[in-house]
Amino acid sequence: MDLDRVAGAVDEVAGVLRADGGDLILLDANPRTDRIHLSLVLESVSCQDCVLAPDLLYETIEQALHRHVEGEFELVVDDPRRANA
Amino acid sequence: MTLTSDRVEVAADPRQQYEQAMAERWSDGVPLLPATDDAVEAILAASPYPADHALCVLPPRNGVATVELIAINAAMAGVEPAAFGVVLAALEAMSEPEWNAFGLTTTTSSVFPMLVVNGACRDELGIDYRASCMGGAAGRGSMTIGRAVALCLRNIGGQRAGETTKSVFGQPARFGFCFGEWEERSPWPALSVRRGFRADQNVVTVHGGKGTFPLADIHNDDPRDLLYLIAKSLAFPLANPYLGNPENGEVIVAFNPMWAERFGRAFPDVEDLQRYLRAHACQPIDLWPAANAAMLADRGRVDPEGRVHLFERPDQFVPMVCGGLGSLHAIALPSFGESQMQSKAILSKS
Amino acid sequence: MRTHGVYMRPHQSYDAGMSDPATVWVRRPTAAPGGDESAPAFRLDRAVSGLTIGVREDRAWRSWQLIGDIWSEYLRRDGAETITVETGAQVGQPGSDDRKQIDELAAVVDAAVVGLGTCGSCTTFTIKDAVALEEQERPVVAVVCEEFLVHGQNVATHLGHRDLKILVLPYPLEARPDDELRAIADEYYPRMLELLGVAS
């Protein structure tokens, strides 16, 4: 797992979120376990409805990662909206 | 370094070499690399043992496996010098009496050595333990180490289909079968650690496996339900332990990392999981037709509840973690029965 | 095109400087089979009356249990005592117990009949157990079905007991009705005695 490529893919999605005041943080990308752990930050989001729904956002992140990262990985996204659900 | 084995002059052309290897019956049907002195000496330079050391005697023809002969076969399989220790350790494991190499190499069953590697050498040597680790991942270590062991049985042990080995069907693993455990994704101690080795040791475990037996589910997320179904699937009515002794043999149950995580939450202690598998790997005696049922009853295999257990003990179920991240598959490597898996530390030249 | 015989020149002296650029030298990967020597086989050279004959049966093979039992009955009719042991394991505690049973049998019998070789590993262990008895200088006959004869002979040879007496029964025995098995037991009993070296 190329960690620079992971960071690049996360940054690509995070850029879109930052436009609305949100963010996506890379907590861990472990080449020993092939697990990528991200955290979605929504505290400062100006427009909650502008952020993609949890499932759709997960898919968007996953697709972005697949465009940049070779091979299999497990994606874990801490989405506060799921925690509150 | 002085090599003592016979020298043979062969064509430099690879296609002609292939024909010659087939004619000499050195090959498993696939082209081999030439075991030139340079190639053999490079491997021997990495050996923890001298070239003339007789590592073991390989059945069925009881050929003496000197380290030099093993290195020749390893060179033909394309084994890197750094990986030679895995080949040696695997052959040492197979030479333990309780592995029953004589029985396994001659049986009508489809059994063949299956190598499971633990330790840092998995990455260093290209031993597959992630997606398609049991075939298709194309790691050099997996493919060449497994094949070298198979070639040693063929060329040193004299294992020949229909002649010295009576295996009715054989199996794809007869080309060689070597994979690793994805220790980093296992919720339990590594297989090697559970078998008494330190976590920082490179270890190969050799299992006499009958084949790869796939299991799948997408309808149940409950780990206990899923393990119950896995246990029932392992206890299929024509499994070898129902023919012979329930005290002997093991089944490796390889879980994908996602399932392993799920099972690990339900069974943090792997021995609890093994006990659960043992308890549910059984079938009601009524499942079998009269002749089989009578035999099982005669051998005292039916418990007071009318069930016939696959194995006698929980430790005969050997869970491990490997494979890709598709969360719907497990794979079992059932035993031939009359064999006990053996593990050896992989030595390198000090 | 097969080139074997054209380029293959084994056992020639090696001189890298003289080698043909169209060829390379490699090392032969094969080992000589074990079993160059053959341990002696033994014969009774007397009638069985008054002797103790061991019969090794196998839990796996119902057909052989029946034939073994019939032969035991005939041996007792001919004045011998018989001891029947049953094996069924190759490894683990059950395997150790089985091998111990064979060693104990060797200590108390004058000769033995060991079967049945009718699969790969059971032929291997039939021969191994027969060899264990022969190593105690007991006349012994290993009983092997036709399909597994060559394998049985190979195992005996590689264990250094090339001259081990092997009685060949038809194959397969399993799934035959009892009357057929009884007929086979009757037909092959004299040959079994002959291989043990029984004198009338």
C-alpha cells in the first residue's frame, strides 16, 4: 500500500468537504493490515445538507482510493452521523 | 564448493531442456530452470547445513535427501537462496514420524504437504497471505518453495503417479502449495506461536491436506451462527475422520480477515472457538445409511445424544487467518486423518 | 521434437572449457532408491499343529476381517493356536498402540499373516507391520490385493525386505457378498500356508 497515494486520494475528497467547512482526516493507513481508517469532521460545516449522505460519501471515498491505490484495502470511516443514528 | 552429484549435459535451448527434463522424468510437467553449478552453489551458500548433510530419507522409495540434492531441486524450481531454509524446514517437518510421510506419499487419497509460513520472511520471500494466497497471487516464495518440496518428493523420494503413489485423483497442490498466515489481521496469536514458537521466529507448518474445501455465506452476520454452519460443513458425511480414527488428523480452517475479526470479537480466546467448532462439528447418526451407521456405532462413535463428532479434541480444529478482504468466504484444508501437522523453525546460515 | 538421447550425456567428465555452447551442464536431481540389501525371510518348515499363528486384521476392511477369521478357524482346525490383533491407525497414540501390539504379537507367535493391503497407505502399513515381524525372525505372509501388489513389493524392497512373502488376493474385496469372500478364503488358504513354508 503506497501511503503517499492514500494521502493524495483522501486529500482529493477532503478538498470537496473543506469547501463546506468539513474535513476528512487520515487516522491510519497500515500496509501490514491493508486497513485505511478515516475520520469525517463535520463540526464546522455551514451546510449539513450539502455533505453527501453517509453511504454515498463512503462510496465516493472508496472510489477515490481505488483510483489511486493498487490492490485490496479495508476502508473504515468514522462518520459522526452514523454514530448519532 | 565441491558438488558431488552427477553432472548431465543438456541443451542450452530452453525448449529442448524442457523436452529432456520430461524425458528424464525430472519434471512435474512444467518447464524447469537448469540446475547449473552456479545456481546450486548460490543456494548452498545460504544453507545452514553443509551440502553433504543427509537431511532426511524421503519416501516412497526412501531416497536419501542430501542438502545438495535438495538444492538441485530447489534450483530447478527457481527458489531464491534466501528461501532455501523454508524448503529445508518443510522437509524436516515432513520427516517427523507423526507426519507419516510414508503413508501420505503412497495413499490412494489426494493428500499432499501444504505449507503454512509465519514470520517476517513472508514479506521478504514473497510468500502469499493476502488475496488469492492459495493460488493465483503469484508470489515467488509461495510458488517456488512449494514446488521445490514437490520436486524433492518426485525426484528424491521417487513419488510417481500410479506407480509409487496410489493417489486416485491427486490434487493441484501436488505442483506445490505454500502460503502464509496474515498474522497482522488475526485476532488470535499466530499459528506458530500457538504451536510453541516465539512471535519473532520464522516458522513453517506442514499439514497433510486433502485439498481446498470452500465455504461461503452472505445471509448471517452473527459470528456464532456462522461458525455453527462452518462446523456443520466440516463434518460432511464422507470426511476422512468418519472412516478412521477421530483422534488423529486436523483440519485447517482459514478465515478471511473480516470474518476473523467478527469471530475474534465473539471468541477472544482461540481455544474457546476451537471448543465451539468441536462441539458443533458433528452429524446425527440418522444421516448415514444403515451400513455406515452400523460401522460408526460399532466403533463407538455415536454419543449419548445420537451424534457423531468429526474429531475427538478441539485442538484438531486449526483456525488461521489469510486471504483477501471479501467478507464471505472461508476455506478448509481437511486432513487425510493419519497424519499430525508438524512445525519447524526456518533456519538461515548463521 | 524430442531431443532425449541427442543431447543427454550423463556421467561424462566435466570440462567447462570444452563444453559445447549449445549445451549446458546441470546436476542430476534424483536419488537412488533405498533398499539395496535384502533381509532374510523365514519359513516354518513344519506343520502348524502345536504352533501359535498371529493374524493381523485391519479395522478398515470388513472383507479381510472375514477372511482372516476364516483362516484363523482353519488354522485352529489344523491344530494351531491363533492370536488375532486388529490395527487401524498409523500415527498418534492409536498408531503407537497398534505398533506396540505388533511388537507384542511378534514376541509370542511362531508365524503371522498380516493384511490387508488394499489401499495405498494401508498397503504401506501392512508391509511395515509384516517387516516388523520378519525382523523378529518370524515367518510372515503379507496379504495384498492385486491392484496394490507392485506398491507392496516396492515398499518391501525400500524397507530392505525384498524377499518378504506376499500373498495376492483379488481386487476389490470390498462390496463382495460373504459367500464370495468365503470362497476366496477357501481358495487362497493353501497358498497362504505354502508361503509360510508349512510342511504337511
